[in-house]
Amino acid sequence: MHSNKAFISLLSVVTLFAAILFLLPQTNASANARHRQNVHIGRRYKHSKLSAANAAAKHFIAIRESGGSYSASNGTCYGKYQLSIASYHGNYSAHNQELTADHYANSRYGSWLGAKSFWLSHGWY
């Protein structure tokens, strides 16, 4: 009986920690502040103008779609954001994947936050 209480307490702490990790980027007061995000592209870095909340949403999707790997492959989808192979027009570079994913998220959902919201309710975007 005592070990069940300890397990439930541990599970509660882990659940609370996970909730904080996922909700903090959205509730942080500075989440709407514009900033320059460093996006790693191969050996170089490119600056992207995303809000902290949109950058967090983009990262959320990348981790869940591919584990953050630019070379992830699944059927007809490829890359860090698991977009259709055809959408890359033969250019699978990290730079093109970032540009293509930004265009896709903005044109289909209005923002990365919109894409994340859809992903959370459907398990895909």
C-alpha cells in the first residue's frame, strides 16, 4: 500500500513537470515578444523572425514529426517537418526544409501556433 502512494506521488510530480514544460512557452509573458531565433542549418546559423511562441510551436512539431532529424523518412514524407517529398522540388537541404515548412505552416494554418493547435487535435498537420 505504501509503495502505491509513493508511485502515485511520483507520477503526479512527473505529470506536473511535463505540463509545465509544454505550457510554459505559451504562458510566458515574453512569449509574444519578437526576437531573432537562431535556427541551426548544417554548420551555419540563419536568423529567423519568429515569436518565441511560434518558435516553440515549430520545435514541438519538428520533434514529434521526425525527432528533429532533417533526414527522417516515412512513406511519401521526408525531413524534419515530414512534408511531402514533392514539396521540396528536389532540394532536401536543411535550409530549404526550413523555408518550405515555414511557407506550409503559414499558408495552411496562418502560423506555427495554428499548426500546433491542429497537430494537438489531430496528431498530424
